Amino acid sequence: MNSPWISELVATAAAPYRAVGCFAWHFARGKLRGDPIFTALLERGLIPPQARIHDLGCGQGLLAAWLRAAQSRYVAGDWPRNWPPAPQPTWIHGMEMMPRDVWRARRALGESAEFVQGDIRTGDFGPADVVVIFDVLHYFNFSVQDRVLRRVRDSLCPHGVLLLRVGNTAGGLRFVLSYWVDLLVIMARGHRLRRLYCRSVANWTGALESLGFTVDALPMSRGTPFANVLLVARLRKAHG
């Protein structure tokens, strides 16, 4: 993909954070540019048209900012010919535990998406077509992870999709590096977490399949030294 075009899209998506402060703006630019998952969502067409999206652990709302920027480029006719049309969500609902991040998201994006402070272990999801959880579940113990996944399953419409990015414990030294970098960042931010609850892709896949999902595992570490994988989990049928 043309790097200048991606750089322009990153700049468009990050621009609303200028009004929030230097940290929010620089973080948005760095994350959107350096994390391969944002481009993959668009290039692979992983979000269906007119989707209702729950973004759980949404941080400062980067997914919403990215999709909004993509919509504006697509409507203007500035879009790669070999890519699917840009997603045009019906609405985006972001849930985040950290109040400062919720404030940044609201300040930057206004009413283009809804952001609430809440705990994904207990917060109300409501019905959705797509649930997004990027790099969040490993902060909770395994039984809590399973409960969250059941709640996600129950919130999805028939044939809905869960986009779940995880670190793969079978990833060798790349996983070890990602584990310690993540843990150090958490500690540097003043949290007391002393352990991350990670699984292998095979283990994650088994857990999701037991809930009625079919799962595709996509490598999602391009350009980074980490062992991240995106699990695209689709409901096989309505569940009762």
C-alpha cells in the first residue's frame, strides 16, 4: 500500500486530537501509524457495512477516529481501488475504564461516537453486529476472560463478528518481548498489575469455538517485534 496515502489517512484521523493536547495527538499519530491492525481492518474489509460496533477497552477512541477518517476519504473518492469500500458504521459505542481516556475521546470526536466509562466485565453492551477487543483481555484472569467472551457472544446479532487481538504464547521470543513490554508499560502508568493472563492461539480458538464461533487467525505484528494475532470470530448461528 502507498505509504504517503496511509500517512495522509493517519494525519486525518489524528487531527481531532490536536484540540485535546500534545500527548493525545502524538499518541494517536504514533499508534495509528505503527500498529498494523488499523490498516488491516480496511484492507481486508473486516467490518461489514452499516455495522453497530462495540469497541471494548476503546482507550481514547482511535478506532472511531480511524473509521471516521476512512469514511471521509472514501466519500471523497480518495480510496485504493483494490480495497473494499470503507466501513460506514451505524454507530460506534466505546467502553473504557480510564476516565482520562474517555474524556479525550469525547473531546476529540464529539457526538460522532458514544464513549462511556465502564468495566467490560460488568458494563452493559447491548446488541451489536461487531465487537472489537484489542489487547485487553489478558489483563483479566482466565475465568473472567471466559465470562466476558460469553457476554460478547450474547450481545452479538446472528452471524455477528468478534475482532479479538491477543498475544500468542506460542510465539517464542517475540511473545516474551511483547509480554514484558506490556507489563512494564502498565507498571509505568502506575497500575499494580503483576501478571498478564495470556494464552496460545490454539487455546483462544478452542474457547471461542466452544461458544459457537468459527475462528480465523490472522498474524497482526507486521512491522513490529511482537507476537500478536487477530482472531476473527464469527457466530455460526443464532444461539439460545
